[in-house]
Amino acid sequence: MIWLSWSPADGAAAPRYLHECAALFGSMGMLLLSMGLYSRMMARRVTAPTFYRNVYRFNRVTRFCRFAIPVWFAVAVFALDWPAAVRRLVPPGMPLTLEAPLLLAGTLPAVLAMVLLWWAAYPADRALRDLSVLDRFDQGLPVRGGPTLWQYLLVNIRMQLLFMMMPVLAILALRDVAALVFHLAGIGVSQSLEIVVALACALPVLLLAPILLVCVLSTERLPDSPLRRRLEELCRQQSLRVKNVLLWKTHSSVGNAAVMGLVPGVRYLLVTDLLLEEMPEDQVVAVFAHEIGHIKHRHLLWMAACGLGLMFAAAGPADTLMRWLSQYVTIPHPYDDLVSLGVAAAAMLVLFGFAVRRFERQADVFAARSLPLDDVDRAGPHGQTFVKTPGAALVCEALRHVAIINNISIIAKEWLHGSLASRMAFLRQISDSPQRTWEFDKVMRQLRWVIIAILIVTLLWTVWNTMYSEPLPGSLPVP
């Protein structure tokens, strides 16, 4: 997002502040090396009485570093013209610039910073996992060594880098092919056509991305077993069609489940190896039911609608705001791009985060309503169901167990998921109260209408800006 938001100033290709870029990258290297020293010191000092305090402290430091990396990269991109340095790799006289290779080269420092962060965090993470061995032994769970450093890095690269970058690269690659075709055909690309081409490239990738991502994440078919039959029975009860139920291989380092795919033909449900190894079967079914809740409530589509709404908001209302500000304040390039990105990022943090956290609660409520599987007397007066204590207790215990096996503090707040403690408290609060469950359903219906309204308004605003507004002073025409 940071890289794609940059645009050159007055057509200049020569980079400014190249030495400052090198100094900035060196400062991030020093920060990550300091993180590595802290992690190794913590690994030597961690003890059972301070286990949860150490987990909370370690997660806070790691979260700070994860936040610092994009901020640091944004400074390099917008203040120090790092993209201009990367674009010098393009041979002079090239009639067309391909964006996908430039994205790979330009984001390489941020990618390396993330890999170094995982390298730095590994000793503390391994020590915390080893400290929980006695707890797992007392609970009758398997006892094993944690992943090696290489396995730990590989899982994080697959899950947190390639999982996000591959769809973006696929979209940009399709866009590059389209741009090459237009260039060879001698067709000029206007701003309106650029938007149409971008949407046309994004649609097939969004629909078919699960086929690529199941390979990126290293998966295989979940073997036939009583658990698989229970999961398939849950899908049948919910009239849910999926392509396959997959085992997500993480070298026993991640306990999670996921759903991918907007349409049944390319829809997959994934369960990690650690989840199957360390959680009772009923709790695995509860986590699985949570993922089914995301499908039944079409959360992937609603999140896509939120993302499109924010994208149109950046091209519509945010652009109008910049035009209004330009009458009173002169914002030199590239800081105008940085202001636009800041507005979009703030909207993403506040609005998108708010919506997704509500989706997580709705998936929890769906799982609690659907469990236990043999509880069939749960229908309300109009066929509605509500959360009862057995289902809420099962989902809460599953959430607590997920926190334990992943070394996550149960009270730590997370942007997209909220804190596990607040989610568990909400389930207990509405359990055995049909009215509270149905009030929550009403709130979620209202949220969907708000998302639709935002999407329509921002889309119309963007179209109006594209067709009738004059370009900002100093902006470049679309090639």
C-alpha cells in the first residue's frame, strides 16, 4: 500500500537523499539487532512465575517493531524518494515501466526487515514455548520441541509475506500485461480506463487466489478420520459447500484455522497441524465452526466491500479534501501523497478495524449457536436461534486454548480481532438471553447497510472527481 501510493514529482527520475536512505536502513538494522539482543536476554531469564507477564511484555515489544517497520518504510518512500532510486534500475529509453518487478525490488528492504524481526524474536518465542511444556504434559497433551529457526522463518514468510504479496503481484502482473497490449496496439490509457483495467485485473485474482494460496501455505488434504467426518457433518448441517478441508502444515508452530474463497468451487477450510495436535476434538470443531461463521455471513465479501469503500474514499473524498486544502496551504510533493496515505491509513485503522472486529464477534456467536452438534432444541419463535451456555462455554474454552498454544496474552488487544478476553466476555454476556442475541443480529444488519451506503457514496464521489474535476497543480497526467 505504501509503495503503490507513491508518485514521482514533476516527472523526476533521479533520486534525492540516497545517502539518507542508506542511513535510515542502517538505523532499522540497529533497531532489529537490539530486538535480537533483548529476545536472547529474555530467553535466558524467563521463568514460570513470570510467564504471562513475559508473554505480555514480549508481545508489546514485537508489536511496536511491527508498527515501526511500515512507518520507517513510509519515511523512505515519501520523504527520501526511495522509489526514484529503484526506478533507476529501469534501462533508459524503455517505453513502458512494468510495476510488478519494481514492487518486488522496492519493497525488498521492508521484507528483509520483517524477516530480521522474526529472526530476532525467535529465541524468546522458543523459550516461551518450551516453558509451556509442563502445562501441556499436565493436561495430557503431546510434548515436543518447537520449530527450528529455519522452520519458524519459513512459516512466517509463507503466512505473513507471501500470503499478502502474491495476490498483489498477480494483479500487477495482469495490469502489466494489459499495459503492454495497449502499448503495442497504440491505445492511450486515460484515468477512467486505468480504473476499469485495475478492477478487471483484480476480479479474477480475488476469485481464483485460493488456488494459489493453498500452495503458498503448504497444505494437504486432511486425512479421513472421525474429526474430518465431524467437520463434514457440520458443513452439511449448515448447507455449506467447500472444495476441500485441508491440513495446514506449520511445523507445529501456529494454532489456527482459516477460510479462503468467495465461491464454492475454490473455497477451502484450513486447520493447522498444531491445532489438531494440542486441542481436544470438541474445541477444534468450535474453531472450525467459527470459520464457517465467516462464510455463512459472507464476511469475505463484506471485507472486500470495506476495502473498496476505503479505496474509493481515498480517490474521492480524500482527493476533494486535498483540493480544498491546496487553496489555503501549499503541500509540496511528495508530502501530499503522504497526507493522502495518512488519511487512508487512519480510515483503515478506525473503520475497517471496527467492522472486522464485529465480524469476529459475529463468527463467535455463530459458532456458539451451532454447538454442541447434538443440541437441536435451540429454535426461537420465528426459527431464530440464540446463544446458549453450553455453546458459549465451548467457544470460550477454545479461544482460551488457542491463546495458550500460540503464546498470546488473553487480554492483549489486536487491531482486527480485538482481545480474546473481550470476545469471551461478550459470549458469556449474551448466553441464554435470546433478546441480547437478536439485538446483536440487528446491530450487524445495520452495519451492513452502513457499509453499502459508504461504498455507493464513495464510488459516485470518485466517478464525479474523475469526470468533472481538474487535476491538482503539479500532478502528472496518467500515461
